[in-house]
Amino acid sequence: MDTGSDDLSGGGLFGDRLYDAMDKREPEAGSLLIAAPDMPDPNFQRSIIYVIEHDHSGSLGVVITRRSETPVESILPAWAELCASPAVFHIGGPVKPDTGIALVVLGSGGDGELYSGLQQIEGRVHVVDLDSEPDLLRDKVEGMRVFVGYTGWAPGQLQGELDRGDWYVAPSLPSDLLAPARVDIWGTVLRRQEMPLPLYATYLNDGDVN
């Protein structure tokens, strides 16, 4: 994982045992990477990454569980109305924090090919070009998120972290990207997976509690 600093090794008790006991899903564009309960890197504890790209050249995604306090309206006022609440910038990762990546979820039945500036990732989720015209999408989207920075892996790097049990791979729902502030996305996504993953939904990173 490209974290902008030295990586921390993972593969602790929970990830290793769980992955040894389960069939492993392969990551692909549109899937989720759920941080294992014993994720050693504090930048990614209880985090979920939405995978945007995954191929022979590497992998790229954005953390969907980290919000900033900066309103989208303060920098991109034309796009703020399309953003789901809370309409703030989300912190996609430590790589290129001055880069913006916008993901939009089209409404049911929407066809991204009808709109310029959209690149489909999976299903109703698309990357939207922030230089395009937001009025063309108005009333056509279920919601939007704008991320600053991203998380990236060199070829083979993500597989190494999966083999250590740092991440669980799971299918995504469009609602994962648009979850309101009060929702614990990490716990919610874990609870809808096959056993034994739901058992970790209430995990606290405190040995005295667990």
C-alpha cells in the first residue's frame, strides 16, 4: 500500500485465522477492501476502501470512511448540491492529497453513457470529471462524494497485503458511498457478509474490552 511513508506489516491473529477459514474473493473495480480488526496501520484502522482500478499495473481506491470538516461548497460550489449529506470532502488516502476524485451514483435506471464526463466503475457508480457541467447531471443522480487524495498499490503489493490478512474483499452497494455521518460503515458492511465476518462488526481496538 502506498501510504506516503514506511508500510507497517500486518497479518495478525484475526486476519490470518479468518482468511484461512474462508473462500477468498478477488478484488476488482467496484469491490470493497475492509480493514481487518487488527490492521496495524492507524491510517487504515476500521477503514473501508472502494476499489476504482485493479489490474496488472496496480490498484487504486479511495477510503470511504474518513471525512474532513471542509464543505464541498467552499471550493466546488457548483457540485455541492449533488453531494450526499454530509456534503464535505472525504479523505480518500495519503497519496496526492491535492488531487480530487469524484464518484457519483446515478439514480435507478440511469445510463452513464448519456452524459459526458462520466466513466463507469461498476453498476451505477461512475467517476465524474469535475471540469464537466454539473447541470447535466442535476436530478439524475442519487448522490455524489468528492475525495481528496487516494490509496494506491504497486503491482503485486495489494495481493501481499491480502495474503497477510490485512483486508477482507467484499462486494459493494451504492449506498456504501453515500452513507450519512451517523452510520458506522465498517460495522455495517461487515454485518452483511458471510459468517464469521459479522462477528467482528463490534470489535474495539482495545484488548481489555475484547
